[in-house]
Amino acid sequence: MKFSPALHEARLIRRYKRFLADVELADGSTTTVHCANSGSMMGLAVPGARVWLSHHTAKTRKLAYGWELLHLGDAYIGVNTGATNRLVAEALAKRRIAELAGYAMVEREVKTGASRLDFRLGAHESDPRPCYLEVKSVTLRRGGPAEFPDAVTARGARHLGELAALARAGHRAVMLYVVQRTDCESFRLAADIDPAYAAAFAHAVDAGIEVLCYDCQIDERGMAVNRPLPIEF
């Protein structure tokens, strides 16, 4: 997924009200930008950090810039959780996720029960079952592994419940965690942050869902799903 037009580099001043951040642009001026991330962004909103912004000219937008990337230490981090499904759609089309290769049909935003799941895959080369796929963006790191979630997520727990019901009904149901960081070698749940989500995860695994985790290649030119990471259950 290439960033086109090119991103604008800036310096973070502060992030606040979840969806807003103030930055200093390259010319020394300051502006407020949209932060498309509903999580806590724990450990990420560091004043003075290098950030990259997308610029938008649509008259319907209240803010001209959107916060896309962050650079901390040696790591690039994608902070726009809205980009995650676009990354996965591209990876599915290019067969970059080996466990999900072979599907000819890809539907997005599929209603199931009381929720919407991100994808439904079908017409597989050898498996007649539909595959329901939910995707979560991962940005938290407290030490070595990447972790999810970084805040309490009742919606995330509900998605796990929907996947579990589908698995029990005989469908293929997959939970995919996409680590939008370049500095992690494994993944685990942040059970201390959201015990209810961890419990829902355990029930879903018992019901037969599959769990995958992939990291990303990231720099200011673009992003792409990269390689599978081991999961610490």
C-alpha cells in the first residue's frame, strides 16, 4: 500500500480527545490533525516524536491532515487503524497471507448476528466452507511482544463471540492480528488491560476459531503485510 500523494513529515506536540493531535509542520507552523485511532495509543503519543501525515483536500473534511505514521527509536508504527483493512485486502489479493490464500471471492463488512465482521472469503480452491475473517490493528508494545488490546474493547469481545458462533456452526472463522510496528518478534494478549477480552478469546479458541498474527513492513513510502509472528497463548 503506497502512500500517494507522499506523506508530510511533522513533529508531534500532543494527542488529545482520542481523535485529535497537534503537530508542528516542517515550516514551523502548527496545526490540528485527525488521529484515526480509538485506542489508548499507550507509549506512542510522545511529544517531539517524528510523525507523517496524509493531506486531504475534500471539502467535507474538517481537518486537512491525517496522522498515519510515527517513528520511535528504530521502529516505524502505523497509527491509522482505518488502514488495516486496506492492508489486509491487498495482502489477500497478492496471497501474502499463506493461511488465507486460495479464495476467489472476498466480501467486506459482512453482517453476522449483531455485528459486522471485516471479511467473508469464499470459492476456495479446495475448501467449500465460507471463511469469516475479523482483523485487529496492534500497536502496543510493553517490552518484547506486541500486545492487544491497548484499552478495554467490548466491541472486540463481541466480535470474538460472533466468530465463535460461526466456528461452532461449521464455518471457518479466523481472527487476524496485524501488528503495525517494525520492532516486534511475537504477539500476546494484554489480559491485564482487558480481562473480559482475554476470556472471550479463550472461549473462541475453544470453539474452534483460528488465530493468526502478521507484522508489517512500514516506512514513509508505504506499508505492506509482511510475515507471520508467533503467538504466545
